[in-house]
Amino acid sequence: EPCNWHRYFVGPEAHNVLTLAGGDPLGVAVGDFRPAESPVHVHTLQLSDGVLSLIDARLYSDNVYDGCARVVVHVADAFWLLLDTPPHDRQDIAAAWYGFQCDRGLDVHTADGGVCITKSDDALDVWIAHSDAVHSPQIFCGATEPVAGWVSPRYGERVAAPQLRFDVPADAMAAAFLVSLHADYAQARIVRHLQQNDGAHLVVLETRDGEEWLVYQPVKCKAWQLHDATLSFDGVLLWMRFGSSGLAELRWLGGTALSLPAYAVDIVLRGDKPADLAIGPQTTADEIAPSCARLQWPFCHRRD
């Protein structure tokens, strides 16, 4: 059967999203345009302090995509982290994959635990790491069986370009992807990804300088067990960076308290109104103590 190229380019197969074979998150396009009314609703949450940013989008529809979600966390000058939750009921779906469509002229090759994308003429290097929930990607470029690896620079034109497809096993409850252009995160790996039914995630990254932990909790605070340490966070988004000397930097959005006894961290803000917080190696107790009812942080010192 000839390929319907219009349907391919407007559908999920040609984009950087979850594809469920035979379905379309916005409904299958008929003719040149989609229906003006679509029984699809997307609920979003957005938070940012200028360095740490988050957007959570959840799709509700009457098709196979009902319930799927994508959370994107951005740490400025560092990385993007994609946290994906496919629909739980996928028994009647023949295939499912996450796609990353690259532009033409890029070189793509797999490496241990990830994918490197390069463009020699301007020294572009992009590193993509994935969690164990998905298989290592297949790479397509100008393929017709299946149709994959095409871009359309302008209407009526198609050009071969590399596309990554990460197959999603039927029992996978969530997947995580790290995307970075920063040299410090080249060869970084996702070594742990935990997910709860209410959409909460905990991710551990292994970098060349240590580890980074990220916790996202859209509904309520939780206690997480990791590396023989118990982490309790009352807030929405938490990012921590660990170096050779231990915990070095912390940021949270919409939080009130954090307890991590194994690293001598115990922080409770004054009052019960959630707020953002940032602590780094140069942060002094004098700077943040006024906003805290309780403060224990290994690198906090008082200014002489």
C-alpha cells in the first residue's frame, strides 16, 4: 500500500513523541486538515526559577493515547530530562516507541548507554541517554519498510534524515531520557528511574563528576529509599548535585521541607506556603537562615 505522506508528516511517527502503532494523539487526520473540534484535552503544569524549569503535560482523550504524559525538566546550561508515562493499557497495541527525529546532515551513532549526535561543520554534539525501561534505539534514515527517517523542509518535499526509535516493552510503566549539549554530561547515564502511579518520578544520573538526583512529585510528598539513604521531600521538584565531597548543590521548586539524614540535610521553611530554594557551595547560612524554621546543610557557613 502506498505511503500516505501527508498523514505521516502530521502524525506522531515523524515527531519527537510517543507513537502507538495505528493511533494518533489528536485523532487520525482526514484530508488536509484535522477536524476543528477534537475530543482531546491536555492538562499542563509549569514552574521555573530561571535555572530549574518544569513542564508537565498529560493527555486525556477517547483514543489509545488516553492517560499518556510527558514531563520535561530543564536545568539551565546542563540538560533536559524527559520523563514519559505511556498509557497503562496497551494490550491491543501492536507496537509502541519513542521517536527522536534529527535534521538532515547529522551523524548518529549509538554508544554504551546512549546515542551521540554530531554535525562536523559546527562542532554540534548532542548526547541522549535512556533508562533501562526502553530498548536501545533503532536508527532509520530514508526507510520505507517501515516508513521512518524523513523530514519535510517545505510542503510537498521530503528528505531523508536520521531518526531514533526506542521500542517500549509492553510492561514498561515509564521511560526517562537525558538530552544534553554540555560537555560535562557527555556519556552521562541514567542509572536509576523510579516511578509511582500518581506520576511521581525519581531519577539518578551518573556524570563524570559524580551523581545528580531529581525528584518530581505532582501530587504529594513522598519518602524515597536510595543508596541506603531515605529522602523525604515536601515539594514539587527537587534537583541535587553530588561531587567527590558529598552534596554540593540543591534547588527546589514549590517546596517546604527536605530531609536527607545520610547527607546531614534537614531543611524546613518558615510557614506552610511552598516556595523555591537554591543552595550552592558558596551559599552562607546568613543568606537563607531567615527563611528557614530549621536548617542543617553540610556546606552552609556563616560570613565572618
